[in-house]
Amino acid sequence: MAAVLLVCTANICRSPMAEAIFKARLGEVFKTVASAGVHADPRGGPVDARAAAALERHKYGLERRWRSRRVDPEQLGQYDLVLAMEAEHVQALRKQAAPEHQARILMLTDFLPEMAGQDIPDPYFGPVAGFDAVIGMIERAATRLLAESREGRLRLR
């Protein structure tokens, strides 16, 4: 089974929400689902309270002991797929990754044709409704990923 890493800026909103959703919906595809941030606090911290509340409203959750973490460039090769929330994240990750691992780093919206090339918006500075909207985007991407896997179109490694 495969491993996926979901990446956002600080690993307190988008990527932890994606981690919870992928664990709930893509267990048959990914044995390992993790998240990290390109600029996460190296000391770690809790998920944003609004993100946690949005996950709860949508019947998802994170482990009680969940803590944010920064992307470790040396661990990028452990993942079959690295999905970033923004084009800027993809660029930063590819600079850090070994050449043979760079093709595994994609944008989450690569699995959302209606949003191809667009970033998943950061809800941190917006209203609570932004968290629910981001969850909807992540759910649609997860559904598409699952379909591609079942149809044999998802190439991992």
C-alpha cells in the first residue's frame, strides 16, 4: 500500500484537514497518510480550532495527540505521492526533494479538473465558512483520487 503526504503552509489548517479526510476516505489506497507544513513551527502545535470544528461538523477527526510538523526534506522519498495546497508549496518541495522524487510532488487541485492550476485557498484569515469550503474541495479531490485508483489510472512510484 502507498503513502501520501499532504502539505500546506503551517500545517494547522488545510493539510491537517486533508489528512483527516484522506484517512477516512482513502484507506484502501494509502496505508500511510500524513501532513506537514513548509513553514510549520518546528516545535509543533495543535490544529487551528476552526479547522478542528469544521472537521467535527463534517464527521471527521484527528488523533488526540496530533501535532503540526515541518516538512523534512529527507523524508520526502518515503512518500509515493506528495500533494501540496499551493503552487508555491510545490516549488519549495521540489527544490528540497531529490531529483528522483520530484515528479511525485503535485498540487491537490491536479485531482480537481474544475480547479486545475489553482491553489486551495487558505481559510486562516477568512470567515468560518472558508473552512467548510476547503473541506468540500478536499473531499472532491479525495473522491477523484479514489476513482482514479480503482480505475488503475493512479500511478504511484
